[in-house]
Amino acid sequence: MVIYIFSDSYFCGMSRRKVKQVFTNIEVIDAGAKGKCVAKAPDGRVIFLSNAVPGDVVDIQTFKKRKSYYEGKAIVFHKLSDKRTEPTCEHFGTCGGCKWQHMSYENQLFYKQQEIVNNLTRLGHLELPEVTPILGASEQYFYRNKMEFSFSDSRWLTIEEIQSDRDLGDKNALGFHIPGMWDKILDISKCHLQEDPSNAIRNFVKEFAVQNNLEFFNTRQQSGLLRTLMIRNTSVGEIMVLIQFFKEDKMQRELLLDALTKQFPEITSLQYVVNGKANDTIYDQDVICYKGKDHIFEEMEGLRFKINAKSFYQTNSAQAYELYKVTRTFADLKGDELVYDLYTGTGTIAQFVAEKAKKVVGVEAVPEAIEAAKENAQLNGIANVDFYVGDMKNVFNADFIETHGKPNVIITDPPRDGMHKDVVQQILNIAPEKIVYVSCNSATQARDLALMKDNYDIVKVQPVDMFPQTFHCENVVLLIKK
């Protein structure tokens, strides 16, 4: 059996690149970094693929050649792997959001854990204890509590649409960026990442906007009215909707917002932004509450967390709870410890472990996040937490330690880039008895841990899958001072 499978983005790429080489009957043998699958070319070079599964036997069209590897795509499938599963979403293969939806979940978990172990051992040259099996998610779909969609007046067209001579109808889109294309938006009819009424809200907004001639945004020309749509929900049933407009048009703005209010009375926070700058980030913009509250609440073990439009909160609430429980277990607090929570964000981990600690000090670079952390601590009646704002590599210094005390335990949860080397050095200078390192990027985690391996033993490693259908994974490591 020979199966020919081509994706829209494959053909788009072919139009821009010179075709270089085809390898036939190649077995895909592994899945590697950034979700790429791995095969071996006859000349010994590695081939990285994005549209195959380990166990597939394929013909590969390369489009990039380097000294030690190729990049390519499978264009003919001679044999399909038993690790495959039927993708749930009609947009799979074009939308870049769920790159592993064609792989069974048990195999997703296997390759996620394998990458974490490989990064820690091969990049960090670290000695590991037995790694605890990855903690999978109970829900593999409809698990996200935040989605952001973009408007476009010129939607992404499939090859079939381009080649047909039929009327393509509505050219507007409300959906996701095509991978690697900042100005191309795929119109989404149903997304399987956020539970209802997310799809209903998005589809209503698009249909209403088309029917009422509201202009969709044109990124290249920087024109139009409707720019982005954000939907957030929580486990306690609260819903936030934020529409970003490119320019102020009071009549059309209120027309849409009033229609949303009438159609979806369950929305508890309806907000908007008027943003005329070149990019669509809202962190430097005024967010205006149109109806309801300017925030929503999430709950975890009786703690309530107030989330506004700019707040960071883990996008998988159920797995965030599991991640925080692992962090608290690794910290193993007895009640008399001073704990530092570095990169504390809105202080969720700090508050989650505070009951077991004497005191927790959180540090974060984003002022709005620290304000939210302080407010949430007050709402939760937690008095043994303090939060401070500043660039970590600058604020986390000897004077800070002298003022606030030497911690017994440090919890650190940095962004994907990991910790600055000066922060790592300061941790080594402090020499706490215990460090719990939470990471969303095991490659940078490995780099940081390598700088500490002469002073600390790695005694526990626990991967936690926060993002089913993707290659992303969190990892928690416990370090004990030698």
C-alpha cells in the first residue's frame, strides 16, 4: 500500500524553495527536539521531519541540507506506524497548534519523557536517579483555559481552493496563524483545545462581524477594525472575553459587544482594547471593562486566584494543580523554612506552599504580576508571603538576601530561556539545602543544572505533561546540597 499525503504548508513551502533531493523507503525511527521526527538518510545524515510518526516508512522530500542533517517532509507513505492515531481535528496538518495529534497519547508521553532524559543527560551531562514516569493529563482535549484568535480579511486558502474555479465566498478568517507566517490566518470552525462555549463564541463573533460588515484586520496594510479575540475560562465556570480593535469606532464596537452580551449571558467579564500600534500585544495597552467584572477567578485547594486580562496563569488548570502538588511534595516543607519562590509570576506556587512554610518570598520581573500576587494573597488571607518586583539578575543579590534572610529552600520556575547565569551563581552563593527547579524547557534546565552539579545532587525528576497533542512538557527536579 502506498499513501500520498501532502499538506497545504508543504506545497506553499515548495513554491518558495528549490527542491533538492528525494529519499525513498525510509523508516522514521524516533521523535526528537521540538516535535520533529527523526530518520536516517542513506548517506548517514539525520533527517528531521514534521509530518511523520516513528514507525512510518516514507519517501522524503528534503528542502534544507546541512553538514550533519537534512530537513524534509514525508511525501509518500508506504507503511503507517502502529503508533499512529486518527487526528480528531479537521484542521490538523494545516494548523500548527497540535503537531502530535496523529500520535497516540501513550506514545506522546513516551517521547516527551525520552526528550527530557536526553536533554538532562546529553546536554547537561548530568547523573540522574530513576526518573519517575511522566504524569499524563486526564483530559487530552479541551484542557486549555486561555485561547487567542486573530482576525484577517484574507484567510489562508487550501490547495484545493486555490486550484478550483468555484466562488470561494467569504475571505475573512478568525483563527490561528499558519506556522511561520505572521500574516496568514487559518479560519477555524472547531478547535479541540478549549471547552464550550469557546467555539460558539468565536463562531458567533465571526458570523456577526461578516453579517454587519465589520472590517477584519489586514496585517500588511495595518487596516481594519477587528484585530484579536481572547477567551479565558476557569474551573468554577467564569468566562472572560476580550476583543482587540485596531481603531476606535464606538458604534460598531458597541454593536458587537452588545450582541455578545445578549447571545452569551454566561460571560462574566467582557472587555476590549483599542490598539493602533504595529503589534497586537496588550501589555502596554489600556484594557476597558465593558460588561461584568474586569477579572475572573480560578480556585485550587480552596485558594482563589484573581485573573485579569494581562495575568499569567498556567493554561491547563487541572495539570497546573498536579504540577504544584509535585513541587510541594519535592519541597517537603516542615513549617520552619524560609522559602524563596523565584520567577513567582502571580504567586500561585508561593501561595500553594505557604501553609507548609514559615515564610515565602516571591520575586518577579513583571510589576502587574506582583500586584496580582499581593492581591491574591490578601484575598486568600495568607500573611506569610511577601512579593517583590525586579529583574531577577539585578534584584536577587547579596543585599536582597541580607534584607530578607537566607532561604532554606529555593523554588524556581523560570521562563523558557531558563535562569540567567548570574542568578544561578547567586543560588550557589546562597547554598540552600534544597532547590526545586520547575521548567517548561528541559534543554535550558539541563544547562542550568550543569552549572550546579558540583554542589548539588539530583535526587528526583518528575515530568508533567501540561500540553497533550503537543511536544511541550514541564519537568520538576529536586536538588539536595552535597
